[in-house]
Amino acid sequence: MSAPAVVRLQAAGPVDIEILVPELERRLNRRGEPPVLITAVDELVYFHAQTWQPILLARVEDALDELIGTASRGGLICT
């Protein structure tokens, strides 16, 4: 089942969103997976995909873990 899904990422600490977004785009738009459109506005990043919302959330969290690790994710809130 797929439908439009949105996940919001908010920086709650010192995180360089401008550096993080291109890396997330590379990891989330790999071949064979539903494409993810990423929009950054100030300290908020929105992820849009044609998939189930919990799957998109898991993909975003996995990409963050690959990039910065679970211990460093304390400054980022995914909803």
C-alpha cells in the first residue's frame, strides 16, 4: 500500500542542515527505492514520498544513522 507520506525533521541543536540535506538526498534516492523529495526551510526538513508513512520514517532514521550515528541524533527530531 502506498500513499503520499511526509516526515518532518527538526534541528533541536547545532546541526548544519545545509550539509546534511545533500547527504540525505543521496542516501534516500538510491536505485530501486521510491524517490524522496526533500525540502529544507530554516531548521526544518520535510521528506515527501509515495509510500507508507512508517516506511518513510524508518528510511529517514536509517539514513540519519548512517550519516551521523544514533548517539549524535539527539539534536534532531523526526515526526
